Amino acid sequence: LPEQEAFDIEYWLLEEAKLQRMPKPKSMAGRVALVTGGAGGIGSATAERYLSEGACVVLADIDEVALKASSDNLSGRYSGDVVRTVMMNVTDEAAVISAFTDMSVEYGGVDILVSNAGIASSAPVEETTLALWNKNMDILSTGYFLVSREAFKILRVQDMGGSIVFVASKNGLAASPNASAYCTAKAAEIHLARCLALEGAEAGIRVNVVNPDAVLKGSKIWSGEWLDQRASTYQTDKDGLEDMYRQRSMLKRSVLPEDIAEAAYFLASEASAKSTGNIINVDAGNVQAFTR
Ligand code: NAD
């Protein structure tokens, strides 16, 4: 190579290497995300993943003590006023409207909604009271509708697109024993996501679903009545259940809150810009395995 050309190439390579070493801009910088069920295992992990990419998060929940613990934990690790909380029951229409209005005033809007607040409560069909059935429908279906509706209103006015992520369940696709109310409500969530994806597409509002398989670690669901019901259905204890879920998956691995958070990050980020109305099963390969 002529001397000048060799020099140019070397200079260019050095400049490239410098660029590689420079801190990368965070992919969610300036974004505002509302996470319902933000005091729970999956909600907290998702909020943390978003914070790590520079987003501001609003944790919404009904459990005041857990909400404070989750917020204190996250605020202690991310500087700036990037973690806020709101007490919001997703089944309370007035509370949902007011929370979204407050977000518009405080943050100037919302870019990402993670609809994740949930319970798990079911019984054999003959023992499923109307109250139990309605509880599942109210929180898991109506609640997802209410928060999505309010998010849609803001996203449309902002006219900058946006992303809604539903944390549904593998049980919304496949039946689970003695859990018809929960499974049906989760199936409704999934279909609501498809319908909203169609409605939002023209405005660039994407709606996608993460379906976890059992996530025992960090989940409050797995310390209450759901644990007793599953333990009784499968005749084993918590460790036995965790082992059972792991063994029946293709990968023979337990699913963790961080795994769901990673999928929820992908679906809310530009990396999934061409995906809407879709589902990611984070299940270690359980949904497609015929092992039990
Ligand atoms: P979690 O109990 O740790 O968190 C759920 C949070 O939702 C709690 O903080 C709870 O207070 C809150 N919540 C409940 N009802 C609410 C309401 N009406 N309004 C506002 N907040 C409410 O459980 P998790 O494992 O983090 O579950 C998160 C989501 O993932 C749920 O929708 C659940 O159905 C789904 N999911 C969980 C599993 C699992 O095995 N953990 C599996 C599949 C799907």
C-alpha cells in the first residue's frame, strides 16, 4: 500500500476501536414504563431490566408494603428520580384512569406498559364459586383491558408509537389441572393482546405477550393458596413442584423472574420493532414438549 493509504487505514482502525470502547447509549433512555404488579417477583425484575437500560419506571400495585420494599431496593441502585410508585388496583376503573392521568402530568406521558398484575387462584370446576371465577376474570382479564385502554389513549395522543407487554401464562395456551378459572382468564388476556395489536398497529402501538411457565423463585403467588392447590393437585411440596416443572421441560431448567424480564425487555425495545400480536413462551421448552 502507498504510505498515505496505510496511514489512513491505521487511523481509521484506531478511530473505530475508540468508538467501540465508548459507553453505548442506553436503549431505553428517556422512556417511561408503567409496570403493574410492580411489587411482585416478575414485575420487580422487569422494572430493574428497564432501569438498567435507562428507563424511568412507575411501579403500580395494591400491596403497599411490598411496593415500598421493591421501590426502595430499586431506587437504591439507580440514581436520579427514576423509580416512582402508585397504589393502583387494576380492577378499579377510577384508580386506573387517575394513575395514567398522573403519569401524563408528572412524566409527560408513557411509552411502555407492562400489564403483569396478577393472582393465581383456582379449584376443581365443581368447587369453583362464581366469586372465584369472577376474581380471576376481574384481575386477569378486565384489569388488563382497563390499563391497556388508558395506555392506548395516551399513546395515540403522543403519536410516537409505543409498546404494551402482557405477562400472561403458558396456562393461557394449555390446560392445567383444576385451574379452569385461571386458565380461561389467561387465555382471554392473550386474545385481548392480539385484538389490541390489530387496533394499535397503524399508530405504531405494538402489543405482545410473554408467557411464563411456573416461576417459583421470588413470586408471592407461590407462597399462598396457589402453592397449596398445586401441592395438593400434584401430591408434592414446593421443592417437589419446582423439580417437576424443571424435569418436564425440554431444557430441564427452572424459569426465573429475570428470564421473563429479558423477554419483556425485548418486546418493549426497538429490537422487536417488527413484532406485534405475538407470544414468547418463556418455559424452558415446556409448552411444546409432550412430557406430562
Ligand atoms: P407476584 O405475586 O410476585 O406478583 C404479582 C403482583 O400483582 C403482586 O405484587 C400483587 O400485589 C399484584 N396484584 C395482584 N392483584 C392486583 C390488582 N388487582 N391490582 C394491582 N396489583 C395487583 O407474582 P408473579 O409471579 O410476579 O406474577 C406476575 C404475573 O405473572 C401474574 O400475572 C401471573 O399470573 C403471571 N404468571 C406467573 C407465573 C409464576 O409461576 N410465578 C407463571 C405464569 C404466569
